[in-house]
Amino acid sequence: MMWPVCCLRFPVVTACLWREAGEDRWRVGEIEYPDGESDPDGSTHLFALLVDPSPEVFQRFAEDYYDVPVDLDAVRHVYALRPLTQEVVTALNADLKLEDLAEDLAASRYPSAAA
């Protein structure tokens, strides 16, 4: 079963970056990466949604994570913060009803057509 966009669970990650006063960039510790790896520490994968928070990137993430097709128009609807409707909820998860999301929508202050 696919969760709605507002209820996704993500892996827990610990990362250490710092930026000292007067510096123009963030720092990381000295790490020896293996040769030939395109993403040796996994940061590109882990932070992809932060680096490019577009509906298209989220759609690819969700399709990979849930191994199901994800409706790009529904994702764009959510990213635009347009009121959530049953039609959009069904496009993301046919087993879920809009009213099932009432607590999550209220907690996140996400607009809903039912509100």
C-alpha cells in the first residue's frame, strides 16, 4: 500500500556538516572514498530531494521507493499546495480516503477541499 505524500516515512540519517564564521562554504570531515564510486558516501542519493525539490524528482523517488507508478500530475498538485481532493488522493493511493487524512492535514495545515 502506498502512503499519501504527506505521510511518507524516510530513513533516519546522521550527517555532520559545519560552517565557521566568515567562511563561504560548508565543511565535511576528511574521508577516503573508494575509487570508481559515483556516490561513495550516499549523499547524492540521500539528499536528492533537498538539492532538487521538484515534483519530478519526488515522483522518481516515490516510484523507486514504493515500486509502483506515481501520477506526476497528482504530485504537482500537492507541490503547488492546491487543496487536496479525493481525486488527487485516489491518484496517489486508490485505497485511501480523504477523510482518513484529516489529522495529518490539520497537523500540517495543508489545504483540503473538505475543510
